[in-house]
Amino acid sequence: MSDFVYLQSHKFLDMKAVSTYLILLLCFQTNLKAQESNENGVAVNSKKDPELWMSLEENSQFLEAASYLLYKVQSDSTRNKHADYWHIGRMYGYLNDYEKAIFYLSKSTENINPNDDEQWWWYFYGTIAFLERDKEALLKYMTKLNIGHTQYYEPNAKTLVSLYKNFEKGYREASLWK
């Protein structure tokens, strides 16, 4: 089932939003074609070029970034769905749409095992706890991640600390620790 059908069946979108979503997809398709080749029509290496969604995020265009990533996930079977759904969830979190954020963050965990990477799961559960407004659970996972995390997970540990310290703020503001 496509996300469009899922979203429509769960009344996340009204007809105005559906129209906006379709227009965004058409814009992204046009933008993608422009980015995929240079002025001479030669394909560019998309691995070296920054992704459009990152630019959109930097410009606080969170809905557009989420829509772009949804388009990419559905149209490119080689995508890292785990990472893409995580970032879609973050974008909805930045919009303070915690229901959709939780849906997409949870979707990012499909086909991965909680025993595979314990530290990542602590970050996941801590983030979900913040979005569900469960400060006690957030404290639990923040503490677990901060006791003996690897260098790789230092940013995630700092994010959970920031979420805890700024619990009364929205997700985007609360997650900023730099």
C-alpha cells in the first residue's frame, strides 16, 4: 500500500493536502531531472552531490523535505529505507506533528532487530519517549545511552540529553545541542 493510500485511509490528509502533495511530487520530479544531469545532459554522481532534502531541511522546509524523501523511498528501490524513514519522522517532529513523526520513526525500524544495535535502539526509544511526552522513559534511555556509548553514538547521546533538558520545548528546538 502506498503512503498516499495509507495516509488517505487514516484521514491524515484532506483533499487540499492531497493536491499539495501531488504538486510537490511533480515539482520534485522536475527538480530531480534537473539535478540528475548537468548542462550537457551528462549524468552527475548523486552520491557526491548533497541531497535535496538536506537543503530543504536547512531552509526549514520540513514538509517539502519529508515529501521529497517519501518520493525517493517509493521510487528508488536502492534507497536506505531505514535512514529515509528516520529523516521523514524527524521532519514531522520538527513540524510538531508527533503522530506522523512516531509513525515514520517506527517505520524506520522495520526489518531491523533490536538485538543488532542496542545503542541505536536506546536512541530510538528515547526519541519516541520525547514525542510521546514520557519524560520518565526518556530519562531511562538517555541514561542508558550516556553510560558507555561509543564515539559513533555521541551525537545521539547529546541529542537525548538536550531533549530531556528542553522537554517543555518542541522537538526541533529541544533536539538542538550544538
